[in-house]
Amino acid sequence: MLSFECDYNVGAHPKILERLMQTNMEKLPGYREDHYCLSAARKIKAACGLNESDSDVHFLVGGTQTNQVVISSMLQSYEGVVAAKTGHVAVHEAGAIEYSGHKVIEIPSHQGKIHAAELKEYIENFYKDTSHDHMVFPGMVYISHPTEYGTLYTKDELSSIADVCRSFEIPLFLDGARLGYGLASKQADVTLKDIARYADVFYIGGTKVGALLGEAVVFTRNNTPKQFVTMTKQRGAMLAKGRILGIQFDTLFTDDLYFEISRNAIERAEDLKGLLKEKGYKFFLESPTNQQFVILSDEKIAELNGKVSYSYWEPHPEGTVVRFATSWATTEEDIRMLGEIL
């Protein structure tokens, strides 16, 4: 079956596999204290335009784990995290944030994004309520770039949200599980250095962008939670063979590999978008990244079953919204074969 179901349906980039093989028999310290992790952290800080002493990089295994560890370690017991009602932490993480004892506070979503004005209004109204001491405090703001719908924040939007967060002295956390694809988009006006400037903490996704597994968490301004390593261990998120993460990110951030392979996903997504338009498919929204959403009738779904896989997204009056996703590994041949099936 031809698969466009997600952007993590293959293993890892060959250069990563080669590097893992080359270093396989080296005896290295555990728990991310090896020289590959240290090298990867330096390269990431440089790519982000961050000073070595002002920032901190930690390597975790997967997106949901990373979101839970970061959010729960930075919030007080009485605080929750504000997110779009379509945000990953609100919908597709099985209540992981709530499981850690923190509420996800939902505000309106606009094609996956939140608006700074609505965020400001929500927080202002919270403090206007004389009973707010009996409520869950907004202690952090969560966004993702790209969003769950493949949409992107502009630099102005990101700056405005950051301004709101700083005015209320709460951190802005950016989920970058697909960050490479957002940065590579032809419509992007946000750079990695911009994200490091506006976000208090963010992560660079490896699982969906060329790695076997792994996410690189970046604390941008001397704001790493006290005993973050200990809290990571408490939450079962400490990988003993941390080298596996360090070697992968060291490879991804050598010779701009991370950005190079991200561009492939965007180029193939443009091919995919053109093909779907040519075949007369109706788009649910306009996405500038590697996730493309179309509306399929029940009849069309029945025709495609067993031939091509994609992700169910949500019901629609005209049928079902489904997602076709490209990745760093999608080829021109994959698009050609999809065209024949369609």
C-alpha cells in the first residue's frame, strides 16, 4: 500500500544510520553526557543564534513525552497551559498533560492558530474574576509551528503572542515536532533564530524530520527549571543510552542536513497539492507545509481503501476531512504512483 498517512512512516536518514553504525562500539557515558550530545547541543545553539551560557539544550525521546515533561516541570501545581482547542496537547495526547496534574485551558482555534488579542482577553478576564483564586491559573502558553493543520505563524503573530506572554510573565512554549517543515515552507517568514528570540522554550523535532527518534528541547534565556534533569528522570523520560539522541542531532545539524531534508518534504508537498488540484479534489484549507487536507466522499474513501493510506481528521458535511502527509523521505516516484491510483 502507498503510504501518505504521516511523516514518520520510515526509519531514519541514511547518514544517521551510517553514523550510528560507525560509533556503535564506542564506550560512552550514559544519560546524554557523551561528547556527541555536547557537540549536538553546541551546534543547535549556534543555529539558533543563542549564547552558550544563556541557553540550554536537552534531548528527549518523543513529542508527547517532551510536551508533558516541559509543561509539568515549568508549571506550579495550581497552573494550567493555554492552547488552541485543536492543539496537540488538547486533542491527540491522550490527556498526558492532565495526567501530570495540569489542565489544558482551551481557547479558540483559527485554522490551528491562536490569536494574540483573544489570548490577552482570556488572561485579562481571568484576573478580573474576583474568584480567580479558586480557578486554574494560566501559567504557560502552548503553540505549535506548524500547527495541527499545517498552518504557520507569521513573525508578527509570533511576536504579538510573545508580547502577551511577557506582559503577564508566563512562558511561551513552542512545539516544534515538525519545525523543519515549517522553516522550509516557501511562505515562512519565521527563522529558527526568530523562534529562539520569541519563545522561552521550544523543541526541534527529530522523530518526524529524519531521525529514528528524538526531540531537542531548547531553553532560550537562563530559564531551565531547577533540577530539570532530575524531573526528566522522575517522569521516565531519561534515556540511558543518550548517545542515540546526540549522534542523530549532531548529524542533522552538520552541513545543514536538517534544513536540506526538510525542503524535500515541502517540494513533494507542492507536487502533491498540484496533483490533488489537478484531479479535482476539494481542499479543507490552504496549508503551506507538508500536511495537505482534502474532503473525501464515502464513495471515494471506499475506492482508495487498500490502495493508499492517509489519516482521518474530522467529519465534514460533504464527507470526511483526511490528511495526506509528505516527509523528508517522500520521493517523486511516490507522487507519480499516487497520481496513477487517483
